[in-house]
Amino acid sequence: MKRLIALCLMLSLGAGLAPAPAAYAQSQVLNLQDADIRVFIQDVAQATGQTFIIDPRVQGKVTISSREPLSRTELFEVMLSTLRANGLVAVPAGSGVYRITPEDGAAAQPSSLSGAGGYGFSTQVFRLRNIDAASAAETLKPLIGRQGVVMPSPRGNLIVVADYADNLARIRSLLAQVDQDRTLTETVTLRSSSAREIAGVVNQVLNSPGAEPGARNGLVSLVVVESSNSLVLRGEPDAVRAMLDLIADLDGRAETSGDVRVINLQHASAEQLLPVLQQLVGQSPTQAEGEGAAAAASASGNAQTTTAGGAGRRANIARYPGANAIVIAADPDTQRVLGEVIRQLDTRRRQVLVEAVVVELSDNAAQQLGVQFALAGVNGSSIPFSATNYSNAAPNLLGLAAAAAGEQNLPQDSSALAALRQTALDSVLGARGILTGGYGQSGDALFGFIINAVKNDTASNLLSTPSVMTLDNQEASILVGQEIPITTGEVLGDSNSNPFRTIQRQNIGIQLDVKPQINAGGAITLFLRQEVSSISGPVSEASGELILDKRAIETTVAVDDGAIVVLGGLLDRNERTTVERTPLLGDIPVLGNLFKATSQQSAQRNLMVFIRPTIIGSAADAQALTAPRYGYIRDLEAARSADGLSDLDALVRDYMQAAPVTAPPAPPPPPVG
């Protein structure tokens, strides 16, 4: 309290006035030693007539000394400077009202647009017209105070800055000098050169030594306009003018460099690309036959050509197979157009791995039961001959009886006896299951019988997984099987004097024909044919012709990369029951089973074909697909060998002189937290 009284006395004495409220309008002299800052703010408020709202966190001591009297305005500015030196700030809160708070978080405090002299904390918005807000904010960050904030707003290209008023004025002046468009924009239309090629040269010239080949320079921006073969340059006027001279010089040199250009292809085939280029210039494909690297030099040849480009200028295109190169003899403008076409077509094509899965599950069941008997009289007996014979029963009882009768009544060298013997033998050999029978004689009656029973169950599981890799839009085929002969014609001739037979070889096995086409959206259009065929057996025992089992599907589908889809399938179930019986006798309960033969067959087949295409766009993709398949074969070979080792790795190292295929390293796990 004594210090405050001394302060008032000094202020009054320095002003030479009585201690009255009106005396604060005059100048005062300050001389404070370790005065409480809150009391100092109250005294300034009384002297200047301003209102201050003091934050409870405002604490501390101040020491101020002035040799000359201070006016009211000067006293207010001294207080603002004192607050700033002590980490405090006066934030405008209305007309003549200020909030005294610590600097921490002052940027987030609400304030009016009016500043607090040169030291008040305020917020302003700057609208930029020529420079980017984000880059300007990065430039201004070192110039902002410790508690200041600068934030870019991409929408509207604005910068929001919160800082002391005097610093805001400095930033405003700086932005006014920087936010100016001093760049120059020029458009150059090339006549003899490719705009894309010239742009690459200019970028390399402007880049600093050691920069990446494809990096953009920071002096001149180049935009290629392919429709008009033009370049748009924008940058510093001096740099743009220098590049204009360089571009004009390069374009002029290209015009006078000659009419022949050799382009070595990197990925495309010159043989496939040549007809396309010839069609563009109207050149006949036969016209280029026999033309090599020197084809364009024969300007006075007799072959008829079509002009392309300027009037009277001929365009000849040929290929050199030895170097997979295209030779163009034409005017510079035609060379440029064809060169741009070649550039767009001569790109590395992606590959597609097509994997097919054919699954067939079948189950066949059959059972037969038949009874055959024969009865005949002997020695002139009046007993009539009677017998039962069924097509679904084997062996044939009548055939056996006929052979037995022939043995007794026909000479041994008779051809009829030989035929009866062969028929009986084939009938017995063709029987399946259990057979029982017998014969005998009772008085003048001769009798015989045969009972056969058979049950057959067949289950099969066919699983094939053909796969083939091919280029995009390139047809590929894989066949794993055999070539078998099929008789297509046979001529015996008169008396077998000149017999001959014609045969045709046919592929039997697993075959996959595919042509993939990668679409822009990542899907793959597949034109494919899948076939699985095998030999079922001969048509009959008397014929050598073969029955072939064939499963084929031919279709066009659209599949996403790496997806598995079903191409088609068959779910088939077939049941058949055959009953052959003697009329009336076969209808007798229980006893009627002796006068009939039954056959039951049941067949069920499930067939499905699946497909999975995978796009391979890089060497890493090819490695990732090859490694697991290589490891599968290696592990399978090792499991079957006696020592548990695989010779595949040794063969790759010793014969191919290459490292065995290994899986790429797994990506690191994501960081925890």
C-alpha cells in the first residue's frame, strides 16, 4: 500500500497537479520497483479510463522506470509491452474493454476486430490470389509468435492467423509482396518434334544434377497438349524465354535431321505393329516386303506408295526383324505422328494366369438276377422242347446247349462246330457274379438250368487342375494327354487284293484353350474352351472301335481379378430297371422268380468346372504366384523320396544356374497402439 501511495505521489508531483481524477489526463512519470502486476493494471485502468478484466492466473511482479513524463496513450502502450514481457496478453473484448490473460491459449480466446495498439492479440483472415494457402502457411510459421497460430483453408485459398497486432501488420505487408503473379505463360506448337519428347528434354535440362530422371523441375512447369502437339510453359519470365529458344532450336534441328527414323521397340512385336502403321499411312502390306533398314532410301523405286503428311511426300514403313525395329521414311510431321502411335502401343503388356478346376464325382450301381432252364425229350420221346432265354442274363443257356449238342452230332473239323464253341466260350467269359447250374436226365427227359446273380458298384472321382499363363489378349493352350488313332475309312478291295485303312490322330486328355482380355475396371473377359476326355473302352467285344468319354465347355465370361467362378456343370441321375419273364409263369408269387430275370442299374454323376484368373502386372506379382507352386512341388517330391530330400533345388542351381524360388518376405506387422 505504501508503494502505491508513493506511486500516486510521484505521478502527481511529476505532473505538477493535485491528486484528482482529472489529473490522469496529463503526463506522468513511472518509477516502480517489484510492484504487484495486478495493482499496476488497476492503476493504469484508472489513469487511462480503460476497463481491464484480469484472469485469475495473472500473477507476478513488475519493475518500470521512466525519465520523462508519459501521456495516457504512452502509458497504455507501456502496460501492453510489460504484459507481453511477462507472458501476458491483452485481448480486445469490446469498446474500451480488454481481457488480461496468459499467452497460453490466447489464440483460442474470442476477441473483437479492433486491435490493442501494436501489442494486442488479434485474429485476421488473409485471402490469397496467386499462391497456394498451404505453402504460404508453411512459409509463415517461423514468423509467427510462440503462442500464435496459422491455419490454411484450401477452400477459398485462405489463411487464418492469430497473433499480436504488430506482427499481423508485418505479415500483411509480407503477403502483399509475395502474393503476386510474376510468372509468364507461353504456348509453343512444334512442327517436327514430339511434344512429349521435348518436354522430357526440357525437364532434364532444368533439373539439378543428381535429381531423378522423371522428377519435375521447380523453375518452369510444362504441360503437353498431345492433340495439337504443343507445349504450355509457365514460370519465371527469364527461364521461360530461355526454354523457348531451346525448344525452337531442337524443333528446327529435327526438321533438318533427315527423313528416315529407326525406332527400336521395347515390348511390342515389329511384325504385329507393322500392318497397323502401314494402314495409317495408306501403304500396302505387300509394298513393304523385301524392305529392310534401307527401305526408305529407295526414293525412286517403282513400287506405288501413298502420300501421308505434306503433298508429294511419300511415307514408307518397314521392319528389321533382326533388331525388332521399325524403319520410317517420311516427312518430320508423319514421323512424329507415327512415333507417338508407337510410343503408346509399345508398352509392357500384363499377363494373366488362368487356373481351371474340373471336378467329376460319379457312382454306378447295378444288380442282376436270372434263372434259365431247358427241357427236351430223347429217344423219340413225345416230350416237347422248351426253354427260357433272357437278354439280361448270362451265360446264354441255349448257346451252351447248342455247343454240347454239336459235340455229339457234328464232326470235329466242322466250321459250324467251331462257331458253336466260340459262341459258348464268349457267353461264359462274359458272365459276371455268381453262377450255378446243372443238367441231367430223368427217363426220356433231358433238362438243364443256370442261375446267375451279380451286383456291381463303381465310384469314381476325377479332379484335374490345368493352368496356363499368357499375355493380355493373347491366346494360349495346354494339353496333357495322348494321341490315339481313330479309323476314318476302310477299303478291302476285290478278294482283299488291295486293302487299306485310313486313320486320324485325336487328342485325348485334359486341354485348356484360353484368351484373356483385361478390362479397364480390373475385370477379365475370358474366351475359353475346357475339355476333359478319356477312353471308355471298345464298342463291343467283336469290334475294335473305341468309345470316348468327353466333357467339354466353351464359353465367354467376365471374372474379377483373383475371383473363382463356376463355368458350368451337370447334375445327372439315371435309374433303370429291366424285368424279362415268361408269361403267366413269371407272375406266380415266389415260384415265378424261376421264370424271370431282373436287372437294375443306377447312375449318378456330378460334374463342375471352375475358373480363376489372376492378373500379373509386375515381377513381384509373378514371384508371389510362382513361389507357393514351386514349394508345393518341391515338398511333394521330398515326401516321396526315400531320404526326404528334393532334387528340384539342386537341378535349378546346377542346370539353370539360378537361385531356387522362395516366397517373398512377409510384410511387417502393423505397429501396436
